[in-house]
Amino acid sequence: MEHKRVTLFAGHYGSGKTNIAVNYALRLAGEGRRTAIADLDIVNPYFRTADSARELAAAGVELISPQFANSNVDLPALPAEAYRLVEDRSLYAVLDIGGDDRGAYALGRYAPYILEEGNYRMAFVANFSRPLTRTPEEALEVLREIEAAGGVPFTDIVNNTNLAHETTAELVQASAGLAEQLGALSGLPVWLTAAEEHVAARLPGRAVLSMRLQEKYFNLPEQKGPPKPRPLFG
């Protein structure tokens, strides 16, 4: 698989971009590359790359996340060291961009550095099982909104169609045509198909990202006792 120095993942809320960003960073590190991942999502406090901090650290992946991530602060602040990911060209950087156009505004401050270097991949994560992106036309609208807000043109599409733990290989394979249609509408290639490990094992082709699902820090349903992390698509 060809890697760019800077890889960005963006998409609609609930598309699964955070899981993909974490697993992609782990893959880079597993190939012996000096890797760091930054969480640029200052909108959604519930799905964080920081939830995988222990796993990332064990793999040697540096994590840069907003101040007060996984806290009750409504708008976490982006740390200054995030600039190092776009300035240090000896580093493979993975950026998890906030959902939709609101979340993508934070990317604007880093866009000039990314565009100047030109060694980046900006991947739109599409989940055709989510509301507002059920069709290629709907997904294209979200794609264009994010692109305009963040200031970095998309270069690729990642098909991450899923129904969380009800996802089947058949569902993912059936969505391939929708991803190709989105590619035709946007003029972008479908770079990867992403799926949880047991589903990915049943998918044909080499362009498949096999993922371990990220643990979620906040357990939203009411329960007795302290919250327990559980795997969810984020």
C-alpha cells in the first residue's frame, strides 16, 4: 500500500473515520514508520483518538489530542504541537478531522502547510448506511461541504459502510457500487474498503483495511457502577 506523509480522514458524523485513523496509524507504525496521530475534532466529545491512547503508545504512535479530550469541556482546544505534524517532514502524520463542515474548520489553520508540501492524502470516509449519506449524491454534498470548510481538496474515498456489530461482508460488498458511483461523481478513486477484522477477512481484494474497533471512553446508556469501555464505530 502506498503511503503519503500526511494522511487525513474526514467524513459525516458516525462515518467511522476515527476508527480508521487509529487503525491506519497502527498499520504505519507496524511497518516501522515513525508515526503520530492528531485528533482535530473539536466538535464531537464522544469519539476520540484519545480513547486508544494506551494501544497507540504501545505501538510507538505519538498521540496529539485536544486539551480536555474525554472531559466535560464543550469545546476542547487544539494543542500547539499539532503544527509539528505538518512541519516535521520526517514524520508520518495521520489527522482525524472533525465531522462535517463544522468539524473541518479546524483544519484550515494547517491547510497552507499541507498544500505547500503536497505529500498528502485527504480521504473521504463514506458510510452508506448512515442518515444523510445513504446515496452517492448525498455523500457528495457532505464531501463538498467538508472540502470547502477545511481548505484541503479530497484525493480519495474510503468505503466504510457498516451497521456496527451487525455488519456483514455481504453488506460491505453490496455497497461497493455506491462507493464507485461516488467516485464517478466526485472524480476521486476509491482507495480503501475498511471493515472490522472478522468482516475484512471475508472481503476480496488487497485494498482492505482490517480494523480492531476503538474502545469508547464514554458509555452513553445508563448503567450501574463506573462506565466500562466498549467497542463502537466512531
